[in-house]
Amino acid sequence: MTIALPRRLLAEFAGTALLVTAVVGSGIMAATLSPGDVGLQLLENSIATAFALGVLILMFGPVSGAHFNPVVSVADWWLGRRSGTGLTAADLAGYVAAQVLGGIAGAVLANLMFGLSAVNFAGTDRTGGHLWLGEVVATAGLVLLIFALARSGRATVAPAAVGAYIGAAYWFTSSTSFANPAVTVGRAFTDTFAGIAPGSVPGFVVAQVVGLAVGVGLLAALYADAGAAADQVVVPADDQATGSRRP
């Protein structure tokens, strides 16, 4: 039978919240422990984020697929719509809402843990064509990685592979690889190392949507039947426990 939608939405909310808490919290700790050394701060932040993401996929993957990212959920719906796999349109709306709310909640939680105001909008401007290009690259690569793993029957390695990719993309993209609209929105609620000014959010989100289109296009060229594996994103579903996402 299919896992009930409320349980899946709770998993997406909690997983996204904890992911943003890890991103923001490790950024605050890095800035505290390594003042004046931005390179070391980024290293500390990226390592914590990569490990946290892998663990969270393991924790919540069997319930919701551990998308934690509207881009991944949209790609799952789009690729699976013809083969009857992946998310339904109604499920997609719920996933995106849960992810965005989770991202905001995660930033608030991190702020409170470190004795800051619950909501303190970021003042760090992140804008410019080079940063948007970095987001296109980071997002396209993430989409391609996740669905290529599912299509080739290697979804079991997704926790390690996705964590490793995001950890690496912190360093090889100019934007430090947000690659996630929900995380981007959440990070606008903290004026800390990981923050992004609210005015910079739309440009990042648009770039991520472009990256989604590029990633899906690459999948269509490389894995013509990638949609058949949409139920396996980002970890394989237990057929006896979950079955197809669609009725």
C-alpha cells in the first residue's frame, strides 16, 4: 500500500528543516570557531552539510523519498507523469509547500539554538550572472545525479553520492551550490554566514529552475526511460510497503 500523504509531507518538512538547520548552524559555528578565515569556514560548513544530507536521506528516504528540494520533486513528477510513477500533481503541491515551510523552520531553529533572534533577514547580497550560472550548473548536476542513480538501479548509494556531490559543489561552483529553492528561501531568514538577502532569492530560484530544465534535458538525452524509475528517487521504495505513488 502507499504511504499516507500526511506522513510523507511530515518527513519532507522535518528533513528539509533539519537540512537547513545543519547548513545554517554549521555556518554559525564555523564563523565562531574560525573568525577571519573564510576558506576554513566554508570547509567546515560544507563538510557538516554533506554528512547531514547523507544521514537525512537515510532517515527519511523510506517514508517520502527524501527529496527535501522542490527541484527534485518537480523533476520526479515531470519524468514520471507518462509512466504513472513518481509524484502526482497533488502530491507535488504538498511536497513543495512542506519543503519551503521546512526550510524556513530550519533557519529559525538554527537561529534560536545559537541565541539569535528567531527571524533575522539576511543582509548578504548574492547576485550576478556568474553566481546564477553556478546555480544552473549545481542544480542540473544534482538532478542528473539523482535520476541517473535511480535509472541505473544504484539508488541505494544516493545518500553518500548526493552528500558527496553537494559537498564538492560548495567548492567548484561560484554560488557555493544552494541548488534548492526551499533551502534558498530558508537561508534568507538568517543573517549569518549561510544567509542570502531576500532580494537575491528570486535570481537564485530562477537559476535553479533553469538548472532543473537543463538536468531534465540531459536525462532525456542520456536515459530515455528515466521516468520509469521515478518511484526510486532518491532511495528505492520498498514495494511491499509503498507500492507506486499513484493509485
